[in-house]
Amino acid sequence: MKPATFKYVRAETQDQAVELLGAADGTARILAGGQSLIPALSARSISTSLLLDIMRCPGLDMVLQSAGEITIGASCRQSQIERNPVIQQSIPLLSEALGWVAMPQVRSRGTVVGCLAQANPGGEVPVVSLALDARFDILLSGGVRRRMPAEDVYARETDTNLPPKSLIVSAAFRSCAAGEGWGFSEVQLRPGHVALVCCAATLAVDEGGSIRSATIAIGGLTTSPYRAHHAEKALLAAGGDVESAIRDAAHMATSERPWPSRTDLHATAAFREKAGVAAVARALKKAHARCSRQAGLKNDTA
Amino acid sequence: MTQPDATPHKKEWGDPGEPRTRLRVSVNGKEVCADVPDRLLLSDFLRDDLGLTALKVGCGEGACGACTILIDGEAARSCTQLAVQTEGAEIVTLEGMNAAGGLNRVQQLFQQHHALQCGYCTPGWLMTVYSMMKRSVCPDSEEVGRHLSGHICRCTGYRNIWAAVRHALSETDGSGVTGEQ
Amino acid sequence: MTEETPIYARRSRGRRYAGEAVLRAEDEQLLRGAGGFLPDLPASHAAEICMVRSTQPHAIVRSVRRERALGSPGVIAVLAADDLEFVDDALPCVDMIPGTMDVRQRVIARDRVRYVGQIVAIVVAENRYLAEDAAALVEIDYEPLPPITDHMAAKEPGATLLYPELGTNVVYQVKQRDGNPDFAAREGDLVIRKRFEFHRQTAIPMEPRGVIAKLIDNGERVHVESPTQLPQVLRSALAGAFGLRPDRIRVTAPRLGGGFGCKEMVYPEELLVPAVARKLQRPVRWLEDRREHFAATTHAREETIDAEAVVAPDGTFVGLRIKGWANTGAAYGFVGNTPITAMGAMVRGPYRVPNLDSHMFSVVTNKTPLNVLRGAGAPQAALLMERLLDEAARMLKIDRAEIRRRNLIQPSELPLDRGRTEFAGAYSVLYDEGDYPRCFEAALKLAEYESFEAERKAAAERGKLRGLGISMYVEITAVGPSETARIALQPDGTVLLYSSIMPVGQGSETVQRQLIAEELGIAMEQVAIRQGDTDEVPDAVGTFASRGAAVGGAVGRLAARELVKRIVECCAAACACDSAALRWEFGGVKFPGPADEFVPMAEIPARLATLRRVAEATPEKIEAKYRLEVPRPSYAYAAHVAVVEIDPQTGRIEIPRYTVAHDCGKIINPLLVEGQIVGGVVQGIGEVLRERLVYDSAGDLKTRAMMDYVLPGPSDAPADFRLWHMETPTSFNPFGMRGVGEGGTIGAHGAISNAVADALRDYEIAVEGSGPFTPTWVMETLQRPRRAGPDENRS
């Protein structure tokens, strides 16, 4: 389990990274934390001609707070972001979900943006990026910049729609709005193992207690994560009985999956579908409990 | 800045065509400088090139925790990093936490609680305990379980490890560990 | 007998060591990271080997082309079967009873491969990176044959044959009979028929395998280093393989980073790596990586068993009839048939069941060879018996504890002969002394069995399903046929034991030192121990079957007694008097004289040198040896009670409470005993909740990584673990000891299986056996139709 030969370059700048990537063959890759990439290279399940290490590039280690969103740079480590007070305050959904990624000893080296690029099935960070309408800032060779909504990036059954030979410079997540609740739920065999299925949800209610906004994102059920738009609309249309609205939304969210559900060594598709319903319901309940409290309304679905 | 001395573990790389990169890294408080094959895993660099064989390779995929060390003060896997990725970092291995002779306090507690049997995975656990002590993790918190879940032990059944770790964390006041950087 | 023994660690005091929770001296090196495991041994002088392994489960090997590999940087050699000479290329198997077909594995595939992972070629290079580069360039021309992985299909006439010359895939069979094997049900008896499926597992010690080999003594001898439970067996195997006298070979085994039975084996690599060293005339090393390990290291436990139990209306079992098939893989492991024999030998456990008819078979398939794994067939046996007991209780509406009481063998019936057996080292299954009912009741009480129904109800109110499961077993331990130990009083006054037991994590070094120190009346710090070097310990049986303390410790202690005799003799000779004039007292010799002088042991070598009055007399070594014959194994027993809680929404199974009451005879170190039990239980938990090796229909092994084969983690340790000891000395062991290393795993399979079935008692279990009881398994069970009443099966 030793990697085959490749060239390693410490990129000085983002632009240099992308230029070198553009000039190399199709196997060249960006290297950030390496927590997925290095084991795959060791197992020789992938090979590469060139690894471009971006961790020293200026401008990639920022956490920027601007109106309504938080931007996280490509070299920010998962553990740093998990503990960052700005993140905990403004995008607590991400901070919570990061606690489920692998284990702390992996998060100390892995990057948030690396999770987004790697898009492992069941990956928690891509799921949160969908729930929070994230936007990726992408750099291509020639200095070309592009913005891609997370939903476009993951809109295919396997792999991503990220352009080849591109570098995600940063990802911007929508901040938690006043009164908005959030919830994350994951089903796994045991702590430290992968997500069999997970759900990130946000919810806001009006003064009457009816749901006025909702986002539901599901990971692990299918190879790529997805937003459950029909279930979200159904929540908005629901009346006062939030508890049964959540139950129905949970079923709808899993059945509206755009691709077939997954069977692997750890669980069958049928299991993931059933557990997915439970995970969505739990995430929505947590979100509802949080927004009810914030809005000062009575909590009736905790 | 020192080039690492040849150790009795270091392997040959006769091929001049193997891509290499210069690496400067602090290991257990000493600056090390070497031209290292790009694909050389950090676990192999530490064990073979530097002779620091306390960390063990149990799986090669980052799942078992036996290769855990501290990088910039945080517990991290050495088998899922290339040596060259650690440019400018501060690495601490178990050798850097050992007292001059005998056992430091955490090690004593592991012995007293019988928190090891074959001992192969033990160096990894100790590094995670040191990183938790650095953060003053509360012994009763859920965080303990999350850190420990990054390790596998096939022998002990974990009960005694939990006891030793909680004991160590309950004593932490920053001075519990000798040899710390 | 001791009652609840509080377990705590403290420094040893005084000279009474047996029974003390002595801390392990070996921990110091281990905790400092200086354990001296095989991968830690200096090897910069050694070339590195990468094995080229079959990617085909079943194929003819037409050719092995090496040209491209030879051109790869840093390559020293690329070897295949033609390049290596073996006088005997078959790996040893010691449990081939008469009538067994010879499917011992050959060291390297010649013209046929029979499992994914089988070695076809060997690359030698400067380091492992370069060796793997070259291995990828070795071109093997396979002509695929139909793979067969299902043992139930493989046993049928007309199935693809792995060894066409044998005419069958059924290669081993063993019967175990007792009482009237042709027993039949009488009017009113209950007949229960169940098929049990036991899934394939593997040990996964944290330390993978490895071998270092070099020529020593001017090339006259071969030195092989390997973390094996059997250094002496390996030496014999090497001697046979190369046609050398055994003294031309030295095997040294470093301490093992876990074994669990998968290192109770002579592996192809352990013969191939030395063969390469001899051929190339240079040192070589092979380190197994984890990916390789899954296919290259022996598997365990896969069996299908049909069981029929006849039960009288009062719940007493009249008889048990079982017929089963083990999936033995492509060839035998060193003791691959032992777990199959163990099924019939041990299935009845502590229950009387006077009539037994057991017939077990081993079937070859295109999978990695099968060998022992902690418990060696006993986990499956106990699970089967215990599920039948619970089923009988349910059908007859008898309380589960009560039905077991009615079947338990009483102390007055012991020792009890349970019949002739082919189980290695045990002419018959002869249970020694014990008190099964007392152990059983202690477990129930400690587990709060009586109040469990209230727990179940309270959990149901929280939307959870709680269940309780019992498993009681009797375990064959401390097997023979014999063991040797050599002991010396060194010139510097310390005592050195040359032991036959390898440390695999069980603390064997500490236990043996405790016994020696107590026997001699000296401080433990004065006792040193060495093992694993066949130059120092040429004859030993080895480390397995929970014999380290009971047999290894016993023979060490007896060797110490011999040493005392030798010391007294030497002292008598040195002061030219009769041995009878000298007295051994606790820790030293009393010399006769105007004032009786007591010379402590540590000073005796120097005193002897003085007494001899030879010029420049130097202190000498005094040695003694002992060979302990072990005609009968002793039998440990325990009762396990597991409480599980199932979340029907996520399928997650948790184990809030686990109770063990056990008897391993005289306890030498309670700290270590408890560690073995807890460790064994958690390994068992992992095996029945999640661990499973998966082959696809094409014969490819799909579980290749720790993320695939999910071991138990810290959160799986039962939060409330209760342990109770009783110590019934056994007359089958010189010091009343029984083994304890495997029992935790043996009881866990049945206890958890019964607890899960109890939690899901409203649902019919689709397939009985060891699961694994994954969330998917739970969900599928909960979707089955609710169960009808228990009245269908009466005869």
C-alpha cells in the first residue's frame, strides 16, 4: 500500500496552481489535506502524475463574514472551522456537521473545501453546502473565475460537475438568519465510521407558527447528495400541524431522490431509504425546536 | 538544521529519477532537513528515515489510529500524509513525549489501569490523550468519546482505556505530562 | 473459593504473587513505544519483498512473465515457483485425522491458483515502494476456471472441483457421538429443527504479519524472524521444506501485536521469504500491509449447521443431532479442522443432553484458507445450543433460566466423560470439576435477570426494544500434549526462565514471573524471562487454546522446583556435604555450620564460586528443565448475560449491560484475567454485530480495508460491564488453573444472539446464526410478519 510515483509541487499562488494543473495531463490533482487522496493513492485505486499542494497559497486560509454569508477558503482545516466562533455563531449547521466527519485525528488535517471537491458518498459537508445554498468560487487556467452553486456541482448521480483542471478557491455559505432553526442528523454504524445516510435542514416559522422557509438536503442515500425541493414546498404549504407536516416531508424527501438509492457493504438501499426518512424527520425536528425557541414560540415537536 | 543520520531502518532509493522535494520540518523539537521522495508517506519518513518507530502502521488508510502523532499540536494520522506535506510544521511523536527514563504520568495511568495488552496500538492512543490534555478536554464530556473513536484496539475491549483516559484528563492542569514541548 | 473479587491494580508486595493484580513490567517498553515488534526491527540491510498475488479466485496459470518487472527501477529479483526449490512444499496441518484428504496448501502457486490472494510470484527490490511498482508490471496469464465460493453448492456432486484428482470438494469429516446416537423423539416430545449460518470472519490483530530472513554463521544457518505463536513448529516446517537439520535453522519470534489464532499457522510467506534469502544470499524482509492481510491471512468461522433437538415436555433435552459443513477455503490452515471438530466436542456445553450425534464436514472453496480464531469453533457451538434452549423455552412456555437449570450438569456428576473425540490433545471430552449451577445463578443475580421484564417495558415506553440473552459454555483449555520450560540461576544471581509461551498481549511474561517468584520465594524483579528463540527453546508446543498461564505457567513453576533441587545439589557438592544437610528455605539455602547461615538465592552463585576454592572461580549458571505432560485439558466455564437495546428507527443495537460469571480455576493475576474477558467479549460483540468478510459471486474478496470490515470501537464497550469470579481448582492441572483467553468471545456470540432474538421476539428470525446483526438485518427482521404462537412443533 505505497503510492506509485508522482511529482509533488508546492504551489506558491492560486494562479500558479491552476496553470500547472492546466498544463499537466488529466490525472494531475489539487492536494489540500490529502485525507481522502493519500489513502486512495496508497491503495493504488487512483494514480496521478502531479500533486499540486495549495496549502501555502496566500488568500486561501480566510474566513470572511459578509452580508448574509460566510466564505471559507480552500486551505481552512476542518478542525479549525469546527471550533471557529464565527462559524459556530453564523453557520452552526456546518460546525455541527463537521463533528460527524471522520474523526478528530482526520479533521486536524482535512479541509472543508476538500470535502466539497472530493464529494464522497455520505459526505457531510456537501450536504450542508446544499442546505445552505452554498456557492463555490472556482478558478480555471488563464485567470478565469467562475461561481457555481453547490446544487449545480452535485447535480449528477456520480462524480461532480466541477470543471476539470479547476481549483475551488473558496465556498460561501448562507448565514443563519434571525429566527432560523437548523438541524443535522446522521445514521452510521458506529462513531468514526461513514454516514450511511445524513440530513441537513433549516427551518423558519412565522409569528403564527407556520413554516415560512425550509431547506432539506440528504446525503448517503444516493451517491451524490441532493436537495429535496418537493418536500420543502410541502412544508411551506402545510398548515399548523408541524409535527405531521414534518413526518410527511420526511417521506417525500427520500422518495423524491433523483437517482437510485445505494447498496454497499454496510447497508442496503432499502435500509438507507428507511433510515433516511428517520434522519430527515430528526433533522427537521431539531431545526423546528431551535427556531421555535428563537422566535419565542411554544416548542411542540421536540 | 540537521540532515537526519542514517538509521538502521532507512531504506535505499537508488533510482535518481524518483521525484524528490526538499523538506524542512521540526520533529520532537529538532529541525530536520532532507530531500525526500515525493511519494514517501510521513509514517515511513518518521519510522524509517528518522528511526522513530513508536508509531505503528496498522491499516494504511487512516482508520485505526495506530500511526497517530501530533502535527502543530493536534492529533493527526501519519499514514494519510506525505512527508513533504509537513513543510514548516511541528511534529511530535511518542518519543518526544517520553520521559528520560521510565514512564510519564499518562503512561503510568495506562499501566495501572491495564489499558494495554499487546501494546501495538498504544502509542497512537497516547498521542490522542496528549492532544486532549492540551485542550483541557473535560473527562465527563462527549468530546472524550469522539476523540477515542478515532482509535481501534483489538485486545483490551476499551473499558480500561476509558478509565485510564478519564483519570488522566481529571488530573490535567497543564503540568501532567513530562517532556512536552 | 473467592466471592466477588474486586479488581484493582497495585504494586506487588512481599512474596505472595499468585492472585495478585501485579502490574506488567513489559508495559514500560510498550508504553514508550519500544515494544520491539517485527516491523520495528532494524532492516536497512534487508531487501524488501512484495508478493504478487492472484487476482483470480480459480484459474490455471499459463505463464508468469517478468521482463517488464525486471526492468523497473530498484528491482533485485522477480521469482516464481520455478526459481525456488523445496524438498517439501506443503504447509503443515496437524489436525488431519485418518481419512482426511490432503489439501494442505503449497507455498507458492505453480500451475493453478485457488483463491484471490494466493502468491504467484515474488518481487525483491530496494524498498516496498519500488517493489510494488515492479509487482504491477509482472504479467500473469490466467486461464480462468469457474469459481465456487458457496460450500453448500461445493459439497454437491457435479460441483466444480478444486482438486479434480480427489473427485470431491468434501475433504474432511468428523463424528462425535455420545449415549444413544440413534435417539428418537417419543410421544409428547418437542422436536426443534433449525439451520444455523455462521458467517466468515477474520482476526485482524493490530499488527499485520511480516517475515525477515537472513543467512548467519557464515551462511551455514538460516535465521527467520516472524511474529508467530509457534516458533518451534515453524523451525520444523522450515527444516522439512529445505531438507535441513533443524539446528541449521534459527527462528526468533518477536512479541506479537495480537494473534487471536491467525498467527497459529505456518504461512507461505514464512517459507518463501527464507527461500528467497537463501537463493539471493542476502537478507530480505516482507511486511504485510492491511489490504494484503484481508486475503493473505487466514479466515475463520464460516459454517452451515442443521440441528435437531429432541426435548422432553419438562424442558430437559433428550438428544441433539447436528450435521454441518464448514467453508474451509482453498486449503487447510495449520489447525483448520479443529474448529469443525470442536463443534461436536463442545456443543452441549454444561448441559447434560445425554445423547449426541454430530457429523461435521469441511468443504473446499475458492476462498482464503480457514484456521482458528479466538474460541476455535466454540462460539458457534455455544450459540447453537443456547438458541435451541431459548427456542425450547419459548415453545414449552418455560422460563429461560429455569429450562437451563433443568439441563445443567450438577457438581456431583463431575468429572464427566462426554465421549471419545478427535479433538487434538484430548482423547476424550472429560469434564473436570466445577459447579455450573452456582456460576449460572451468580450470573443471573448479577445481571438482574429477575427484574428484566420491567426493564423491557420501560424501554418500550421510550420506543426501544430491549432483550436479554443468556449463554453458558464449557471451554476446552490448557491443552497438551505437553510443554517444556528451562530455567537458570544466572551468575549475577537473577533467575531466567526460557519459556515456551509467546506474548501476544495476554501478559504471559508477567504471569510466569509471578509463579516463578512465588515458587522460589524471591522478588519478581529478580526473575527475567525470554521466549521465541528456537536456539534457546528448541522444543515447545506453543501459544494457543488458552494455555499460556495454565500450562506455560505450570511448567515454569515446576521447572523452578527442579531448579531448587539442582541448587541444593550444587551447594552440597561445593561444601562437600550431604544434600540432606542443606535446607531450601523460602528464597535461599540454609547452610549447616556452627551458626546456620542463610544465603539468599541471589548470592548463591558467588558463594558457590568461593566454596569451590578454585583459583579465579567465576560464578556459574545452574540450570534445570522440566517437561510437563498434559494428558487432559482442563475446562473453563462461564455464564454470560447480555442486555441489548435496539432502536427500531435506525436499526442500531446497543449493549447497555453485559454480565459474566466465570471460573478459570486458580487465578494468578485478576487484572489480566479481567482484561482477557472484557477484550474477548468486545471482540465477540464486533463479530456478531458488524464484522463480515464478503466475497462476490465472481469469487473476489470485497472486504479489503478497515473501513470495509468494521471492528468494534470504544463506543461498543458495554457501559455497564459486570464480572464475577469463582475459582474451582481443577485436578487436571498441577496448580488448579484453567485457561481464560478465549472465553469472552465464546460466550458473547450466544448471549448477544439470544438477546437480539429476545428483543425481536415478536418477529420470526429469517436465518438463525451469528448474523451479523447489522442495522440492515434488524430492519429486515422488523419487516417480517409478526410471529404466530409457539404451538406448531410438537411431535
